[in-house]
Amino acid sequence: MNTPPPQSAAHRSARALAAAAAVCLLAAGCSGSGGGSDSSLGTGGRADTARLKVAMVTHASEGDTFWNLVKKGAEAAAAKDNIELTYANDPDAAAQASLVRDAIRQKVDGIAVTLAKPQAMKGPVAAARGADIPVVGLNSGIDSWQSEGALEFFGQDESLAGRAVGDKLDDLRAKHALCVIHERGNVALEARCAGVKKTFGGRTDIVYVDGTDANSTDAALTARLRQDPTIDEVIMNGAQFALDAVDSVKHSGSRAHVATFDLNQNLVKAVRSGDVQFAVDQQPYLQGYLAVDALWLYRTNGNVSGGGVSPVLTGPAFVTKANVASVAEFASHGTR
């Protein structure tokens, strides 16, 4: 099922290097450039393995700051691993699939791809495997990466994260939650809201908005909050959407709290000020870093994280006013 790794470039130290980098990232949010004493590293902390070409293809929309963090992590791993990285994105499933096929034609050494709409990626991932190009999944597609033919997966179990949010709302004694999905058909967002609804003891309504149009989203949320003053919690699915929702709550005159999945520098400030009640951090920088680093490890040492049968989880973790200071410094550097 998996693309056999080239045997000629094996390096015994690769596994230890990756483990050290992952621990560093998880504990301190650092870039994971690795230690200079490792024999696989050349001058400046860069691997002395053969130059590889890796493509990362995501379903990101333009202007979504979440994906800047994914890209930064990917770039940090590429710099360490002597990788030529290309990054491309398109929220349209067919267009994203086309980008993956472009990468195959460019004969890259590995592809990291998000599987927000798995069916659209099935053909391109199969084509990559047919061309002996290993593919890893990241961020979206935890329930489908194996059936799609990906080698490994790095991300958050979105259903689990949603259920954790539902439990937290119970702890906060919320009664009526509005879970807002800004991209219809995105399996990760659907799983989050379904998870909230599954465990939250109160009422959960799911509403769809156009995430590409901030004014339309604001108008839809403001109208919904005015229509139903019993809504006491608004759950958003992205940091920038949560910040917009804070304004929507004010415009509507509602007393609802705002919480969100995902984190960025401005969201950290909003949690600190109390404008946003809490955020669920899935560590996008880590997702990008590990996806690229995993392809390097596979190509140079035949390593497969999780043995190819288990995903590598990067979340969820709750960021609240009580613990936000622990991530604020890293957020200010643009890595959390």
C-alpha cells in the first residue's frame, strides 16, 4: 500500500533528530532546527542529505491566518531538512486536486495534503502513489487518510475536539450554543460541531455562513443573535472568524460568549482581554512541521510515524485566560 522508500539514502540518526524536534516544538513552540552535533546536519543546522522536493497543498482560503502558521512550520522543517518546498492552496476541492496533480507532474519527492473533502483527493493521491511519490495527510481527514492511501497523518481528531468543547460548555453552565460553519462540506468543521452537539447537555444549533465574505457572515450572525436572545455561546471554527463574531455579538446587543477552535496572535490577545472565552489549539505550526519532516524521514530513513496505522495527534488543548500567558510569547513570534 505504501510507497517503498529509497534505500540508498538511509541515515541512522534521522529518528532521534525528528523526536528531538517534535519534543522541542510541543514543549516550547520552537522552530525545531535540530542540534548541530548530529552527523546528518551540515553547517548552519541543515541536513546534509540529498536535496529533496516536497509540495504542500492545502484547502486554505486566501487571508486565513491559520494557514500562515501551517506554512511557517513547513518552512522551518524544510530549512532544516535541505528540502525545496512549494506551497499551494485552493479552497475549491477540484482546484486543490488539480494542484496535487501539478505536483505529481513536477516529479516531487513527497506531497503533504489536507483532506478536507476526501473524495476529491482520492484520485490525485492514487496517482501520486502510482508515481512512487509518498503522500502524508495533515490537518483535515483523520477519518479518511488511510482509505485515501496516505502514508501518515498529522492533526487533531476533530470529533474528539468537538466533544471536549461540549463538555466544557457544560462546565461553564451554558444553555444554548450556536456552532458556526464557514465552509459547507468541510469534514473537519462538520465533525467539530457534531461533536459539540453530541456531548453538550444544552441546545446546539448549527448554522452555515459564507466564510469568504466577512460582511455577510457578520450580518447573518447579528441577525441570528437578535432573533434568539437565548443563545449564550457562539462557537466559531477559526480565530479570525471568532474575532469577527465578537463584533457581531456587540452589534446584536447579545450577551453571548464567544469561543473558538484554533488560535493566532490576535486571538491570544482576545482571550487575555476576555473578549473570547476560550480557544481550542490544534497547533497548526506543528502540523506543517511534522508533515514535511515526516516525508524527509521516510525518504532518508524509511520511518513512518504511527506505523502507518495511527494518526499523530497535535491537539486538542484548551487555551483560556488562566493559561494563555504560556503561549502568548510564541504567538507573538507567529508560531502559535
